[in-house]
Amino acid sequence: MEKVILTGDRPTGRLHIGHYVGSLRRRVELQNSGEFDKIFVMIADAQALTDNFDNPEKVRQNIIEVALDYLSVGLDPEKTNIFIQSAVPELTELSFYYMNLVSVQRLQRNPTVKTELEMRKFEGGTPTGFFCYPISQAADITLFKATTVPVGEDQKPMLELTNEIVRRFNHIYGGDVLVEPKILLPDNQACMRLPGTDGKAKMSKSLGNCIYLSDTAKELKKKVNSMFTDPQHLQIEDPGHLEGNTVFTYLDAFCEDKDFAEFLPEYKNLDEMKAHYTRGGLGDGTCKKFLYNVLNSRFEPIRERRHYWEQRIPEVYEILRKGTEAARERGIQTLNEVKQAMQINYFDDKDLIAEQAKRFATN
Ligand code: TRP
């Protein structure tokens, strides 16, 4: 069977290092593994509008930010189709048919949507479009017959729903038109949900605790220096705690043994460094300096590539246009199969027309 990746992001802001460790880094590895027949990465503007319908300018401006972030981390338009969700109308059409297969009660149980509703507090009630976005996400995945969906764990409920829809669809309409996708979660615990620089559970723009992929080296240094560590670790000699210590969480997510050889040769690996910190005698300043060096070595090439593409914006839009064309081509094909299975392909159904002509004909 064909191996196909579909994943994406809402264009509501620049991407931060939480996105990087949670999914972007993995996507680039998957892209370069050569194991996949087709890769689609979607800028989910229509989904972004479900809770930003009153701020289209925000979505519009962030499409290019996300596209630049994609290209700068190393997504290669020769291997990956980057496309814009709203420019693939087949997605909307498929969503409408899926709505029949999902109950309101089922949608109300979605834990990710529940959390978002609590945080978002829509005045005047929940927009229906927002409430239904998990259905539209199932369409995003299945229109491309994706087999693999690399995402963060907050997307698990969407994948569960997608699989339910696929099973129901294939059961009701027969055949095996739709493909059940597999979720691919980050493999490292620290990457599952990278906390903000203040140690709070989630990195979020409104909390001002994000490190962005597009931050300069200077901004990065400032943010690392202000990071939350262990409030009880006052003197260098004091024993330090690793639990909830953001600097060490980030090191868990980013550092490799080779970084010690390069930036902190006193230790062979992170375990040795942690042991010293817990024992006492290792200062936060040294840890932060090391973390800065590690992060900066990862982000330097990303910044350079971003700069390259920033000077070529019309070309970036051309990449999106081509990616969208390729996405539509595949989408139209699946939608035709879906409509045939649902028996709503009237104009293409020669047998139907012939049979009815016969039935109604007077002789
Ligand atoms: N919900 C995802 C997010 O918030 C974006 C998204 C939309 C997506 N459709 C998708 C992710 C399909 C994976 C597959 O970032």
C-alpha cells in the first residue's frame, strides 16, 4: 500500500520551538527518510478561521510566516507538497458528508475541543464551525488517503474520530474507499509538550513564554537567560532539582552527547551533568549557557534559510500554489471515489440514466 503523510498547522502565529520538537523536526526526518510515496503539509487556514473568523487579517498574515518556518526548518518543496487548506474546496465538500456520520454528543466529548472552549470563552456561544472542526480535520486526513499523521498528543482525539469516520463510511457505503490513518507521536517524553520558558505547561503567545524559530541569536540568549529553573537552587553549592526545571526539560528535548564534546567537555553526557546539578556545585548560569549554545547551533541554519526565503516571497507563494495544485489533484480523485460509493455521482452514472430511461419510457 502507498505510504502517505498528511499533517499541518493553523496559521495563527509564527511557529515556536515547541512546534519544532513536537513535530517539525520529525517531519523533516520523515521527508528525508525516503520511505513515503507522498507527503502533504497543510496550512490550515480554514481551521484557523473557526476561532478567528473575526480576524481574517491575522490568518492572512500568518500563512507566509508558517510557510517560511516550514521552508526554514528544511521542508523541501521537491519532496513535500505544502498547500493551503481553503484552496482545496474538496475538503469542505467531504466534511459536509462526514457530518452525517458523527453525532453532536460524540463531538461534545472531544477533550481537546473542550479545553480549547474553556480557554477561548466564545462570547455569544460556540461557533458551529469551531465545534465541527474535528470533522473537517478527518476530511483533511482522509481526502489524501493518509496512512501516517505525525502530530502532537493533543491531536489524538482527532485521529480517533477520523478512524471512527473511516470505519463508518466504509461500512455504510461499502468498499474500502477510505484509509485508516496511524498517528505518529513524538518519541521523546520531553517533546510531547515542551513547557514555556516560564515553566508553565504550555507555550503560548499570549503568555509571552515562547522561543520562536525566527528569534535572533540575541533574543534567544535573553530568553534562555530568563528561563525558570529551580527556585530553591540559590547558591551554586546547593543541591538542584530537575523536576519542573525548564532548562533541563529543554536539554532533554534537544541535547545530544556530541554537544558536550563541543560546548561542555566537563561532562560526557546529560546524565553526568544532571548528577552534578542534583549533587550541588553546578550553577544555573553554566547550564543556561550550555543550553543557549545547543539551541543556537540547531537554529542557526534555520535562521539562515529563513533569511534566504524572506528575500524571495513571490517564489514562496509559487511553491504554495504548486503544492495546492498537487493536493487538489489527489483530492479530486478521492472525492470522486467517495461520491461514487455514496451513489451521488449522477452525471457519471450511465447505468442509472439508462435504467431510469427504460423504467419511465412509455411504449
Ligand atoms: N489541528 C491542527 C493544529 O491545531 C492543525 C490541523 C488541521 C491538522 N488539520 C490537520 C493536523 C490534519 C494534522 C492533520 O495544529
